[in-house]
Amino acid sequence: MQTWARFVWNGDSLLPGPFPLDDVRLSSRPLHIEFRRNGRGGLPLDALRLLIPSWDKVQFDPDGFSHREVMDLLLLGAERVCIDIWASDKEIELGHAVTDRVLLRERLPTDLNALYLTDELFPRLKELSHLGPGGVLLVGRKKGDVGFVHDRLPRDILASFDWWLAPDEGNEVSLKNRGSVTGWILDGSRLVGGS
């Protein structure tokens, strides 16, 4: 099981922290870096081109729906890159056709409930299990939501993907089936050693 330090890109630093982008502590752990752009605005590719080689391993959640952004980040040296599970099937297929290093990302809604799971999320995951990407990242937005969803995944969906979990709590959470988890994306400040 892998553990990655979760941060949010903040222009010239990473949050929580803040950690300056050239902080040597960032090279000691695998990093998961999120961009919060709501699908708008470009990525800082020039800055990332210089920074990625100085970090140990890095994967990105560009908060996007385009296979082009996925490819740009992979070409710069990212280990893995996320694409939103609600991106078009074509965008997901195009990203996966080139590489298996694409993670499907579901940022759980703040008003999460069982109806959302049965009527929206589970049917979408079932569809995506036939498109190719083998990993799903569940990103929590409130305490307990990642465990709530993971514990309710139908067996066929659970077995169809490698699961990456980013609980809002920032640390590992209790689960019924921990064996299905490939990686944890946890509070970067705690893992790297607060600034």
C-alpha cells in the first residue's frame, strides 16, 4: 500500500503549510498535488517542467476533463494524473489509450447521500469499468464520506479498480475492506513535516 503527501497548488507554494515549491522536504516523499481551478484556467506547465525533476515522485489532479492536460503532465514526468469521472467517455478513452497511468477522480459532493451513490456514482463507475482506466481516486470533502462510500461499493465495482483514497480527515480512516486500497493520499503537511 502506498502513501502520498497531499497538497494543493497555491501559485508559489503548496498548501497546507505553506511549503515553498523548492522546499527540500518535498523531495523526501511521493507528492499528490491538486489544482483547484473548477476546470478553468491553464496549468503552470513552465513551472512544473522545472519542479517535477526535483521531487521524488509526483502525481497530479489537475481538476480537469481533458486528456490533453493528462498527457501534458505525464510528458513532464508525473507518475500518474487524474481525470474527472464525469469527463466525457471519449476524453477518458483517449487518455487511457496512450497510458495506464490515468486515475479516474471522484470529488465527493458535500451533500453526499445513499441516493447519489445508487443513482449516479455506482452506475457511472460500472460504465467506466469497461473503458479501461484501472484506478479510482475518491476525494473526500467532509469527515467520514470516503469511508461511507468505500464501505458501500458493490463487490463487482470494488474488484474492477485499484482504489486510492483521499479522506478529508487527512489520515487513514477505518474501512470494512482495507485490502482493496492501493494508496492513501494524506495530509501533506503532517507527512512532510510542517513548516
